[in-house]
Amino acid sequence: MCQQNNTDRNIPVLTDGGLETDIIFNRGVDLPHFASFPLIDHPKHKSVIDDYYREYLDFAKEQNTDYVLETPTWRASPDWGYKLGYSVSEMFELNKRAVEQMQKLRTEYQDGISKITVSGNIGPRFDGYVFDQAMTVDEARIYNLVQVEAFRETGADVVTAATMTNVNEALGIVLASKEKGLDAVVSFTVELDGNLPSGESLKYAIEKIDSETDGYPLHYMINCAHPSHFADRLHGDDDWKLRIKGVRANASCKSHAELDEATELDPGDHDELADWYRVLAGHLPNLYIYGGCCGTDVSHVKKIYSAVTG
């Protein structure tokens, strides 16, 4: 069990859980390179994406909450596309179709959910769990313009840089978004010590990006780590904590290295994870976006919702 304490609760805006782990382990669909975007055009499995999101949208509609609808494009960048046999132009069009698919879902649910935000999701260029290659800020800006421009052309509401392992890459995506006139959100992942895989602290990362961009990101998030890995870094009244408004935690307490080697899904303890979200709500006064990451599905998000609303 992961140690935790009880604390306050906040009213949530919801988002989804661990898309890729859900599809692989719960729905039996293989995702080479952990990439879900090829399903957008898959002749047999293209309905899997819609079916996945509808579970969360149905719950948000039932609870009368707003919802953040992330595109399945975490690995839909040029390098990952190349590994899967796609050209840059094909990746550009796939990113556009991903936004359009989410917009169709928004239309389907617009009468039942007052606000659905379509977020263009961008993941790290390299490994999401290991920081062993680095870009300059400008290299990151240029590299990510492919996805950002696709999101702009199709009318995404915001760009979310997810599972960011280092400041330079996150900053580059924010600058690309600013260049194209799109709002931006940055979500960092952390290791067992509560720091980014690069060794940079959350405090440093948030303050650095805000300083370099005049506070351009709408807010910051934390994803792809269990709350027990970073909750103790959130004590105190520092202003940088006020910029964290969303959490998408892993179900498992295991380290990134352990999860990387896992051959079976670790769904964790639903109740314990939900209790941890109440802890985080006590540490983060502006926390209001709740979802999950690796190992979580809609059952986890339902538990989290119950925990933070009582």
C-alpha cells in the first residue's frame, strides 16, 4: 500500500484515464510503440477510440460536470510516426482527423454536457519514462509545430503537452502554441523523488516556463505518476502551486522502470488512489481537473469523482 493522509475535496471537471493501457489490456488491441493514433483510420478497430471516450462522457453527463476531451495523439509526432511507417504529411492529416473525431463526440454530447474542451495532446519526442535525450528549447518548438499547426487548422481549443520529462521540451511546445495563437497547458511526469526525470523540480519547471513566457500556459498538471511520488513536494503556500490545476495519476505505486518492464496491468487500489486525490486537493487550492493515466479506466475516475465530491 502507498502511504497517504485524508484532507479536503474540490468539485471536479473530468477527463479520461489511461487510454493506451485500457486499449491494450482491457480491450485486447495491440498498440505498437504505445501509440493509439493509428486506430483513427484502422478498418477494424477505429470504433475503439469512440467507445473508450463515450464511457467517460456518459459519466460526465450523468454527473452534470464539464469535460476535457483529449485527442488520442500523444505519440502522433513525426519521429513516432516514422517508426510506425507514416510520413510527416500523413501525421499532419492524422492529427487533424483526431481533432475532428473529438469534435464529433463533442457535438454528440453537447446537449448533455455544458462545456467540452477539445485538447490537442502532445507527448514527449523521446521515451516518456526515461530522460536520456535532450532538445534545445528552439528544437522542441520547431519539432512540435507539425502537431500544433494541425490542431490550429482544425480548431482545437487548447494544446496540452503531456508527460513532459524536462523543461526545454515543455517550453518549446508552449512557444509553438503561442506562435500559432493556441492556448497551452503543460503536464509534467515525475519520478519517485517527486522531480521530473530530468532531475528538475516541479517548482523550477513551472516558474521557469512562466518566467520565459510571461505566464502563457493556462495552467499546469501532473500526470503519469502515482500521487505518493509527488504529494510531499506540494506542502506549503508557495505561489507556484496555485498554477497546478489538474492531475492524471497512475493507478500503480510502482516506479516508471518497474512499469516499463511489466507484462500485466497493475490497476492499483481504486479506493486508495481516490483517497490520494483528496490529499492532493488539500495541497493544491486550484485543483479542479481530475482524470487518470496508466493503469486507470473509467472505474478509477468514478471513484476519484466520489472521493473529491463526497
